[in-house]
Amino acid sequence: MSENWNITLKVSRQKEGEKPHFDEFKIEVDPDEYVLDAVERVWAFMDRTVCFRHACHHSTCGACGMRVNNVEKLTCITYIRDVTHDGGVLKLEPLRNFPIISDLAVDMGSLYNRLETVGVRAILPAPEAEIENPPATWDSADQQYIRLADCIECGLCISACPSAATSSEYLGPAVLAGVQANGIKGNPEMLNIVDAEDGVWRCHSAFECTAVCPSYVDPARRIMNLRTQVIKERFTRLFHKA
Amino acid sequence: MSKPQAIIVGAGFTGAATAHDLALRGFDVTVIERGDICNGTSGRTHGLLHCGGRYAVKDQESAIECIDENILLRKIVPQVIEPNGGLFIALNESDLQYRDVFIQGCEACHIPLEELTPEQALRLEPNINPKLLTAFLIPDGTFDPLRLALSFAATAKKNGAKFRIFTEATSLILDGKGGVIGVNILDRASNKPYELRADIVVNATGAWAGEIAEMAGASVPVKPTPGVMVAYDQRFVQRAINRLNTPGDGDIVLPQRRMVVVGTTSFEIDDLDYVPVLEDHVKLMLERGAELIPGIRNARVRGKYMATRPLISSGSGRSAARTFKCYDHKETHNIDGLVTITGGKATTLRAMAEGTADMVCKKLGLNAPCTTKDVLLLSYRQYYSLPN
Amino acid sequence: MENQRNRPSPSKFWTWFNPIGRETGGWAFILNRVTALGLVFYLYIHLLVLSQLAMGPQAYDNFLALMSNPMIIFGEVLVVAAGIIHGLNGIRIVLTTFGVGVTRQKQLFYGLMAVALIAAFVFAFRMFTA
């Protein structure tokens, strides 16, 4: 295996009522470990007061998202080797655009509420889940299978989105991507929700969401596609309303 | 008439499911968890919704629990389950010799199974080892670990339960007569200590059950037994693939979103709070996983991690029973007000909660039957929208 | 969880302008907004200067003298560049909004900015040698 590195973990700390600051932890790591492993070791052996969220450790739960050296990452699948070097610094900050519970843990309630309100499906038929970027194994015989959606609701896209930074009412990439996957044909209620100031039109094409998504969702492309769906729906309704 | 107060320590599968059960029975439940939901063992399960076939030969009590709960979970919480079934496949003579006892075991445990020819199996799953000798189709499934717990937690919250995360139990409050009457707590988010009183404290900390029990001077025979999991970045199969043989290392591969997860190994440790990933275990998963699905050799590792099972030590390692046990510490150590639930598997979380809640009600002299078999769970997302 | 209504406003400049950790799409976004602000600023100055022309022939001569100042010409090159960048990037945004080239938005940006750079140099050359 590879030689160990000595790095400094710079962890953003913020307890209730206090000002945020950074704590530094010098730690020895195997560069082929994940960033989350390093955070866990800091918690286990150096400072039990560090608050962070993690559950599955294999990119299905979406709990461990953080900003690693200023870029949104899912820390359970981010190799230390890819984000720093021997003797380097690993700066860890909580996701942006969500209220901070403590240290690296944020409250993603707004995201979950919106996903629930617009009815984004958590499980769906396999062909629908994989219709874009189908994996090599996809086959029409897979029609009957049901699988968990690609979107793990990790919030990285919302943290990276500059529009979400200026507007907390913006539905956000994850939610709009979920509506796109459901489709809005013949659904006037959903049409009105997304064809709104804080729906698809709040997106200003920064494409940061797709850049940070760890889960093949490609929210930017889905938002653009949703705009096409919105325009089609409006057109259709214009001519059918008479 | 005020509600009986319960504090549940630990918000993994057992804690969340027990909160749900007790809330339905009219308890005022507070769950405390030093991290966030499922940050211990529960979050890291590979997510196999067992049909029980794995235990049908050597541990039939577990097997029957599994198949019964498998069917129940598909009914009450389908929104977190990939219900696509599973295969047990035989690759060599040793596997084939297991065939007969496997069939007998499954039938004894009312686990429905159907034997397939290799051609039939390959038509269903083209990426499994083409040299398989026989296969059995069984009703396995895959679930999302965090979301399974959140579904129970959401429903519990709807019925009045409160979940306090980043809230650590620093010690138990004793009444001086050998009874537990509450928990001393440190809220990590604000760094403030406070007290919570209760009629009953449920120790649902799984692998850490011994540590919490010790706070009252009790003990439980739980042996923390970690194992490795490795996730690869391609969804090679739509079903869980199991090796047809006695349970061993690396004999389960299952799909989850766009990955497959291979597990697991089994060894003993002392320090629970951090278990390093052992590279030779990871290599073993690659070897054993590739036996079932050769394509794994060309896939990239997406994640690798250790998960610590709470085994109840009656035997060791793989021979320890996988069933669960509730301990009333009044009976074990003459300490009132505390029960411990540990052991078990993710698939049986609802049954574990039922057993625990039954014990709690019996202790407090309450006649409140379990209703969790019939209650459909709320969407996991509602955990975040329902107020505490 | 506090109920802060965070709405878009000019005071939020540093939240969207933050270029740290951004990729190509994010840079394009920031560039588009900065050039937009620049063009608006230029428009204001332009109107201000033009209004001076209503003040008689002396003002007109002063105006012409000012316009041949190389610093001003350079400023005008920047305005032209901003207009071309903003316009071409705008075309990229129109294309992607209608689903064209979304998966190649980075390459589209680089290509169009190369065109913008060349155009800016051509204009700069012509403006300085006129």
C-alpha cells in the first residue's frame, strides 16, 4: 500500500451562540482513504465535540456532504489523494445555503420538504431511473425492476448553486431535477410550481450543480429540459383552453 | 392521565423502530443519539432485505424471523426497498453439496424458493458467473439504510416522539435504590449539559449496548463484530446474489442504485468507535465478489468501510446466533428502569422493537398491544418536516 | 431552524460573486454578470457625457479631446469586449436553455470566448490605430 501522509485537517467549528472559527488537527492518513475516514478519526481520537453527519459510507444516504477545500464533495467517496498532498491542508466546511446545526452538520429540512411537496420519487422503475446515462447492463428486459433513484438528496447541488445563495425560496437543482424525472405533462399544479419566479427561471445557467453532483443526476441538463417541458405545456394549454 | 415517559438511547434501526412502536402505544418518547440518525452500525449495512435463506440451515429461528419481517416490511415501507428478489448460486461441488440441506431448510422456514437452470439464471442476470451449476430464486430485496430508519422515525414523530441528535448520554441518573430514572445528557450542538427523566430507559445502542449498560452497573453479552463492505461503481445485477453454501466471507453481492456492494467479513475488536478498513479484507471481497460476478474485477471501488455488528455471544463469529435479545435489567442485575435490546439484524428491526416494547409495557404494567404490523410508514422525508 | 427569508438583492453581491471553488460554468456565470454590470455602468457614463454636449461648442471640443485620450480608448475597448463576451455567452445561454449543447456547455464557453478574445483584439487594433 502507499505511504502515509501527514496532513492538517482544518475543521470549521460553530456551536450555538458562538462565532464560527477553524480548529486544526494534525493527522496521519493513508492517501487512499476517504476524507470521511479522516474526519471520523479526528472525532474518535482527538475531539468528541466535532459534529458531523454520516451514515452509509458508500454514497447512497447523502448524509456526509461537505465543502472540502472550497468544493462540494461527498466525503465518503472522496479520496484524500484527490484533494490534498503530503504536508497539505484539508479544509472542511459545512454545505452552503443550509442553516448550520453545529460544526459540519447542516439542516437540510428545506430540501426534503420541497422534494416531498413536489412528489419526487425515491424509487422508480429501473428503465426510468436509468434512461439517461444507462449503464452497460441495462436491457429492455429490466422493465419490471424497481430501484432507488439516482438522486441521494445530498444537497451538494444546492450548496454549489449561486442562485440558491441569493434566494432561499428557489426550489433548487435537486427538486427541479426530480420534477423533470416525473414529467409535468397534464399536471397543471406542478406546472405552476415550476413555471415561477423561484422555479425553473431562477436558474441562471451556472452549471455548478452538475459539476458537483456525485450521483449521475445531471441537474443542469434536467432543469433545461424542464424548461422545454414547461414551454410545451404552456403552448398546449394556450391552444386547448380556447 | 399523563403518558408514560420513555427515553431511547440510540437512533439506529432499533431506536427508530422502538420509538415508532412505543409512540403508537401511547408513550411519550424521546430518542437521544450522540451523532445523527444511523451514524453507527445501522447506516452501514449493505442493505440486504434478507429472505432468511442464509440462515435456513444452521439458524432457523433467525431465518423464520427474516422471512416474516421481509414480507411485513415490503408491506409497510415499500418506498425504501428495491424488491427485485435474489439468487443463491452454486459455483462448485462444495456448493452443490449444500443444495439439499438448503432446500430442506428453506422449506422448514416457509421461505419460497424456485430452482433455476444455469441458463434461466443467466437470462435473468447476465452478469453472474457463467459457470454456475445451479441457482435458487428467493425473495430477497435491497433497502436504503438511512431511509429505512427515517421512515420509522418520521412515523414516530407524527405520533409525538422527539429525536435529539448530537445529544450524548454521559451517564444514567440512578435513584440510589438500584434503579435508573433518567439520563444525563450533553448536547453537543450547544455544548450544554442537561437532564432527562423517564419511567423507562431503553438502551438501543446495538454494538455499544455494553457501554451504556455499564453506566448502570449492568452488562450485556454483546460482542462487537465488525466486517468490511466494498461498493463498486456499476450496477451489474438487479437482484441480490448469494453464494449457496454455509455463511462465509464475501458471499453476498447486492445492487444499490448504480453500485453493487460486496460483503462481508467477521472479526472481533475492542475499540468500537473507529474501526480501520483492513486492506486484506478488501482484497478478499474483490476475490469472492468476482467469483459471483466476474465483471467486478473491471469495476472501480466507490467506497469501502467497516460496520460493527452487535452479536450476542453464544458461540463466536459466524456461529453466534443472529437473533436478537431483550434484557430486563431488573432480572439480570436487579436494576430497575432499564432494558437493553441488542443483537438482531436490520431486516428484523420491527420485530426487535415489538419485543422491546412488549417488555417495557410488561414492566410498567401497561396493557398496550403492538400495532406496528398494520401501520404503513410515512415517507422518510417527513422526518425533516415534522416538528420535534 | 430560523425562518430567514433570503431574497435576491444587490447586497448579496459577494454570495454569487464568490469565484472560489467554481468550475467553468460558474466562471461563465460570474463573467456574464460582471460584464452586465460593466455595460450598465458604461451606459450611465455615456449618457452623462452625452448630456455635456448640450452645453455648447466648447463642450463639444472638450469632448473630442477626451475621446482621443488613450486611457479612454482602452476603456472603450473594455466596453466593446464586455459587449461581445456578454453577447456570445448570452447566445450560449439561449442555446442551453433550449436543450442544445447542455452536455458540452464547457466547450461551448471556451469556443465562444476564444472568438470574443480575437474580436476584442481586432477592435482594439482598429480603435487605437484609427
